[in-house]
Amino acid sequence: MKVSALLGERFKKAPADCTIDSQALMVRGAYIKSVGTGVFSFFMPGKRIAKKIENILREEMDRIDGQEVMFPVVMPGTLWQESGRFNSIGSELLRFKDRNGVDMVLGMTHEEAAVQLARDAAKSYTQFPFMIYQIQTKFRDEPRSRGGLIRTREFTMKDAYSFHTSQEDLERYYALAYRSYERIFTRCGVPEVVAVKSDSGMMGGRISHEFMLLTDIGEDTIVICPECGYRSNSEAADCIVHNEPCAIELLEEVHTPGQKTIEEVCNFLHTDPINSCKAVLYQRNMDDSLVIVFLRGDLEVNETKLRNLIGAEVHAANVTPDMGICAGFIGPKGLPEGITVVYDESLKTMNSFVAGANKVDYHYKGMNMARDLGEVEYASLAKATEGGICPVCGKHSITISRGIEVGNIFQLGTKYTESMNMQYLDSDNTLKYPIMGCYGIGVGRLIASVCQVRHDDNGPIWPITIAPWQVEVCALKVGDENVRRVADKVYDDLKKAGVEVIYDDRNISAGVMFSDADLLGVPLRIVVSPRSLERGALEFASRDKSFKADLNPDNFVDEVKAKINEMIAALTPED
């Protein structure tokens, strides 16, 4: 490929709506172009990177006996009605009717299609286990598209689905997929990706992991213990607290005029928020019924855990007079009936604390959970905090980081096979439901994530395994007949040797040429210039500036190929 024929202009400044480095560099470097909110077209360099990642995904899925299939982008709504997700998923699922008035959906995930494909083809235990996968376009009507390819509405994804006759076999295969994902991210040039315990969300299942690339621009909050290696998405992390024992006091109602927030009340009563009880109010989306969460005053509610506990989507409550509660003075004692009340485990061992008295301008001091409320059920509903107690090793060592989710794996169980009536005849001659696993990686998000952590001020530094080209030839002063002759030969020789090469053959200044080369991020560069030819050499260097050497213009191909193989080997995990 010659740069003079390459479609797409590279430029110095990114548009104002580019919010993160990877988005800015991929727009400036002509990898992607926005078509609409969360929807992008790919220029050739971006498409070549995507194709290389897809090839790695195929190789690693085939390595663990995956069978590549293809599911439709558009599916009849009846499939999703079978699983129960047609109505349970919100507006992220794009629903429409065809010309015959039939309900249809655009696939945002393909569990239903996978079961529909397999249920008539796998009828006996002898046909299990198996895994099917695809690399396919999906659409999720994402309300918060951001960061270029980090969060989009239309995206390409590798999703795989395994089917098993026992939990033990699912766990065996889950471990294979876990290791396969580690290989994939290493081969794509981001071996630092870590797996964290996660919440299964709408996918269902009991066990799931997300693969996170730690970076400050990440949308996900990651809880990490550097002492023992515990890692979890904050949505699934346990918040462990230790309440210091204190003297039990009599329950006392105290006047707290106008003191509504935890900070105001604790300052007024000269106590610490850890000795108080906070009330956080929500309403169920379906019917606006009130839900009150009580937890220690210094903690925050983990809304994912709350949704899982009550089995409903919620939003922050809009308190009205007819609710019968005193906003700012709400406590667990004396609430009206008919309200869903949940208690966080942080209150379980508190024996003397401040709480609302459910009376305007009044709070309680000396409240004791066991004495004043009797038997109540507790749940883990608080967010983990920096410096908190690790749920594994018990040390005050928790740290909070940010990360981009670049892949996920789930043990789905029989959620979809039962709801869609997929059965097989087992060895004992009884009908049973297969147990499923699910394994996903977003291609575009992985491209952007690699760019986010593999770049400098001038552009991306693509790992050689996914770079759009392996080598770029830059001809400085291409109007010089000798420079043109040598550069053309270098380009032709590399192509004949099977090297992926792009050739900047434009008659432009060195500054512009090198600026464009930096934006293309090709890992190896050969510069042909009058100065280098005067000393009988080609300048050979790496994009990351870790390597530089001279090449013999008459005998250079083997040395270039050796360097390419060395760089690929560095990103190839051991078996």
C-alpha cells in the first residue's frame, strides 16, 4: 500500500468532542469516522487492525475446539419472548415490527439464537460438550455512547456459547476459556489485562469474570487487594467493615433543627459518620414503590447489588408528602408500613448510633439494632472503599482503580436452556437441560483500549501482532532519483518477502511525513534519504524508539524479517 493512494487525511488537532486519547488519535489518524451517535465507519488502517484481532480470536477459539457459526443480526421477537428477555430488558434492546406487524429485535447478544440453533441438533448426551462462536455485528441502544470505540451502539463482537451435561464439565471448560482469554490479550499486546470477579447482570448465572485493562479513563471501578491478589468489579465486590465496640446507651430522641444530611447531623451532635445510620431512598421503576436502604453513615449504596436483591430496576426516589416519611430525618424505627426496607451488613454489629427519628427536626442517639429493631435480615449492599478490609485476606489493603472491560465470561447455568426448552436424553434415559457458558470480547473496544495504553504524544504505538502494517517505508525527498529508486526497491522487496508494508511515496516535508507515520503507529520504520544513502545505509528504527540500526540497501530483508519475528515472539504466550 502506498500512502499517496490511502483514503483518509491525518491531521494535527482532534475535534472538540474527542474526550479521551484513543478517540482523538484514532480520529486524527484516519482509523474511524463518526456516522452518528455511537456508530462509526472504519478506514483501511482501522479495518486491518480489526481483521488481525478477529484472526487471533478465531485461532484461540479454534484452539479450544470452538465451532465458528453465524447468527442473524435481526431476530424474531418470539425467540426473546421464549427466554423472557423481550420484556425484561429495557430500551437498550432495539425492538421494531416488520411489514407484517411481527415483533423483531436487533441482536445485542445472542444467547437465544445459540439455543435455537443447537436445541434440535444436540439431542443426546453423546453430542456434548460443544462450543459454538461467531464474530458478528451487534446493536445496543446505548444511552451513554462515549470515547469513540470504547462505548458504542453498533459494534463487532466475538461471542461464544458452550453447552455441557454437568457443572463439573462447564467448570473445566470455563478454565480453558479463562486461559484462552489470557492468551488473546497477550497476543494483542496488552498482557497486563486482569480478570476480576463480576456481576452477571442481565446475562444471568452465578459465576462470571470480566477482563479489565486498568486505565484512568476506564468506566468500571475495580477493587483490588495487592496483598493477596483479590480482584473484583465494584458491582460484585464485598464491603467488609469492622465496627469498634462501644458502650450501650439508652435510646434518646434529640432535637436537630434543620440538620438533614449525615455531615450536618454528625457535626451538630459531635460524632463521626461511622457512628451513624444513613437512609438512601429509591423507587422501583415498574410501579414507583418506595425502597429504603439503611447503611452506615460513611458508606455508599451499591445499586447493582440492590437491584439483584429486590429483583427490580430502581431510580433515586422523588419524595412526595403522600409517602408518609420525613425526608432528612428518616430512620429504621417507626417507619410507615408498606415500604420495602433493607439493611446493610455494616449495621449488624453497631450497638449505639445516630439515626433519624422519622419526625421533623429530630434524630435518635444510642440506637441499638438488636434491642430497638429486633430480628432483621441483613444484606451486603455497600460499595467497597479505599483502604477497606479485603474479603479474602482480611487486611486493610483494598485499593480502588479504574478499568475498561475488554472481555467477559459467564457460567450461565440452565437459564436459557430451561426457558427455551432445550433438552437432551441423558445416559440414564431421562431428559435434562444442558448447562451453558458464555464468552465475549468486543473487537472495536479492544482496538481503542490498546490505543489508550499504547501511545505517546504523537500517536499510537501498535503492537506488531495487530498493527495495520508491520513496516513503513518513508522516502525523504522522493524527488531525488536515487532516493526514489532505492525506496521503490525496498518496498517491492519487502512485499515479495511477505512483509506487510506501507510506503510513504509523497513528495512532502520530513516533518509532515514523520508526523503522519507516528499517527499510523506502524511498529517498524525504514527511512530512505539522501543523507542515509550517502553513507550506504537505510535507517531502521522502531516506533517506540527502543531500537535503531542501519541496514544494507542491498541485503536487508532477512534482518527486517528477523526483527518482526522477534517482536511477534515477545507477544506469543507459552503453551
